[in-house]
Amino acid sequence: MAQLLVVEDDERIRTALIRALRERGHAVSSAGTAMSGLQQAVEERPDLVVLDLGLPDLDGAELLRMLRAVSAVPVIVATARDDDGSIVSALDAGADDYVLKPFQAGQLEARIRAVLRRSGGGETGPEPVTVGNLTVDPRSRRVSLAGRPVELAPKEFDLLAYLAARVGTVVPKRDLLREVWQLPYGGSDKTVDVHLSWLRRKLGESAAEPRLLQTVRGVGVRLVEPEP
Ligand code: CA
């Protein structure tokens, strides 16, 4: 677990990001402007800052320069601009890495882990979860079933890890669309169903004979300890 500071003026993105990072086991604080972000970065001494480059009061790269004058905290820049110039200037200003918007929370999390590893921030991310003979390790993104590795596509892993973080709880499909697929509005239940079906196949079960992954009709999906 790491203490993160998210500096992002778009409330919708900020809220989604905070939730996604908290769910991945981090402590997250946030700021909506560059100046409050700078102040919090100094006062709260986070392990890492996720910084939006397009802020209302000050350009993110400018903030980064000011921050670098007082702190060596690792910074990951998030930007919608895909022109090389702004990324290069952010890296020049002292960013450790960057992600382009729109990005998936899982992608950002991977960057966060890599940056913290490089900066010697120690271990991050939640502990492995074991359910029956299934083990899901969010840090290494490895899954094993009865001791054997299971190869999952990134979204299959994200879905399983999300359910594994809340074993026994029925998670509505719209929550999965919002949190795993980053689709706060809309998105089709079919997306969840299709991935669920692939996931089940890889875990050696089916919708007709579920073991670990149970669908509760009209409510959602949960990961459960299998019946002996
Ligand atoms: Ca912005």
C-alpha cells in the first residue's frame, strides 16, 4: 500500500481514480488545483503523485518544476495531450513516468508499482488472495489454480482481481463496467458476461456448473469459496 496524491481538476476523473486506487489498496488524497496540490504534496509527503498536466490555475509542468524544487517525490503525469512536446517537457521537468488519457486504472497501477519499485518505495499493492484452490496475486498479476499457473488476458485478470478483493460479495455488473472497464456511463452487461465466460473456461468451470464464480441473476457476480 502506498500513500498517493492525485492532482486532477476533472471531478469525474478524480473521483473514479481515487476509488480505483483505493480499491487497489492505496491511501489516496486529492487536489483539484495546482496550488493546493503543491501544498498537499509538501504537507502530506505522499509516496507518489499522479499529476494531471492540464490544470486550471497553473500548467502541470510548471507545478512539477515548483514541486521538484522542494521534493523528490515520484510523479506520474497523466495527460490527454498526446503531442510529444508536452510529455517531453513534463519528463524534463522531473516526471518519472506518464500515462495518456484515457487510461485504465490497472495500467496506471502498473506504472505506479514500477515507479515505486524504482524509487525504492518498497512493496505496494494488496496481498494475494486465496479462495479454495485459487490464488490471485494483484502485485505480480499472477493467478494459480491448484498450484498451476493460469494465463489470463489483462481484462480477465482485472475482473478476477476485483472480485477477489471482495470475496463473497455480489458485485453488480454496472459496478464492474465502471471499475474494471472504466465505463462510468453505459457499457453493456454483455461485456461482463463474455469475459466472465472466458474466465470460467480458464478456471475449469461453466455458467451451468459454477464453482468459484457465481452469477446471481438480476444482481451481479461474486467469487466464493467453493463447496467441498
Ligand atoms: Ca485537466
